[in-house]
Amino acid sequence: MLQSNNAIKNIDLSIIIINWNTKQLLMDCLASIYKTVRDISFELIVVDNGSTDGSVEAVSAKYPGVIIILNSSNQGFARANNAAMKNMHGKYALLLNSDTLVKESSLEKLFACMEQHPESGMCGPQLLNADGSKQNSVGEFPTLVTAFLSKTLAHLLVPRAPQKMSRTKHSDFQGPLAVECIIGACMMVRKTSIDAVGMLDEDYFFLYEETDWCLRMQKSGWLVFYLPDAEIVHLDGQSMKNINVRARTEAWRSRYLFFKKSLNLSPMAWKGLLLLGFVQNAYHFIAYSTLNLITLFFLKRLRRRWYLFAYLLVWHVRGRPDAMGIQR
């Protein structure tokens, strides 16, 4: 169900936020937007994925101008964002996590970058931790080596991979910089590129949606930019902190889907990919079982890792059921 005031036509930016039981994070995010965005016109669209924490009521009471799309259940990141993009009026869409805080002039800088570079399909900022330190804000398209081998073994086989993945965390760049993909916590996307390439793939429920989108953008001739001068605080993972194990199953499900699509796998190759994932999780399960036996299951961190890989192994054996993932 869609609740809105009269739609504003021909605005600069449609800011889209997906919410699922993150009331306080959402309210803080909205407050940061209204406090910092002054020089561009915008509409705010909140898509609520069946929250039960009073999020919708709080937003409606404090920010009556916000457009709210109500879902009766958790529709996932891609489907929820697509519902908003189908109703947007902006020249650009800004996909923004509820666990973010917008810093002064950041959205104006992203907007100016997109205006100055008509070849850009999307642009992302520098993400910051709460203490102001940098987070990784860009990525490379995953390969079978980086996605299905341990980081140690991947480093031995592809020595430059870890350095590339952390480049925005440990380096200073002058922007904008063309990159392979940006992090989905904050993405400004051109409406005309959305019309040309299509929206997010709704087969993804959680994670890899933006990676898939960036790949499709670039295959269609659009560039993806990273703008280090624009900064957004990302309280990384706060919206998912209570469902880590279930979130990891969804990450594996999306990982399989990405490679199935991007590599156009045959049925036999698909079975081989699933076997490779099973073997990787079995290796970690055996390793953490050994470490826990040595330490008599005394260390909480080791116990949690052992439980995680045990859960993932059971998920694989049971045929990767939705019921073991994030609540739909």
C-alpha cells in the first residue's frame, strides 16, 4: 500500500530507504538528511518491509512529507527498492541504508558528479565508521578464487587481491574514480540508466544485488564512479546485527546466484559450484572443530565460528532452504 502526499514532479533526487525493524536508525538517518541537504530538491521514500517496532508510525508522526510504501512482509533489498523506483519522480535515485548518516554537502557532491559526467550510470561515496575512520567503499567483481577459497589461499594465488579490495580504506584518492562496483549502503543512480539497464534483480534477497547491477551497468556501457569527497557514515551491519547466521546463509545463496548468472553455468557446472561451496564450509567446520577441541570450547569467538559453519553445512545438506535464511 502506498501512502503519499501529492507527488512532486521533476525533482533532482528520490532518496529511497528500506526499513525492517530499525526504528531509531531510520529516524536518525532521516534527521541527517533534513539537516544537511539544502541545494538540491528531493523526495523521501521509505519502504517498510513489515516492521513491528513502530517504525512507520514514528516516521508518519515526525515526517509527514515522507512517502511510505508498506509491505506486509520482508521483501528483501532488491524488491523493496524496485517498488520505490517504480514510483520515483527524481532525475536520480539514491539508495540509502537505514543505518547511515548523511554528512554536510555529501548528496550535493554526488549529484554534481553525476551531472558533470553524463557517462556515469551510478556513483558512490566514501563510507565512514562512526569514529570517522574509512570503510571499504568499492569492490572488484568476485571471481571463483576470491569467493570460494579462504582469504589466505586466495592471497597466495592472487597476491594483489586483498590490496585492491581495501584500497579505499587505506588510501587517499582524488575523485571521481571509475571503479568496478560500489557498496550498496549508498548509491546514486541515474534514472535513464535504470530505464536502459533495468532495476535490481529481485532473485537476490540479500547481498550481491549491487554487484550484479554494477556489472550489468558496465556491460551496457555505463561507468560506475566512486567519489571520495562525498562522505556518508555507515554504522556497518547494525540493521542486521541480530541475524548474523541467517544473513550468512543469504550471502551464500546470493553468491551462488551471481556466479550462476554471470558465468552462465551448465547444470553440471552448477552442481560443481555447489560442491565447491560445501567443501569450503566443511573445511572451516573441521578447522574450527579442531580449534575448539584444543581449547575445550572455552573461547566464545571460536565457539561462534564453529556454530556458524555447522549451520551453513546443515543448510547445504538440507538443500539451502529459505526457512534457514532471513525471515521473509
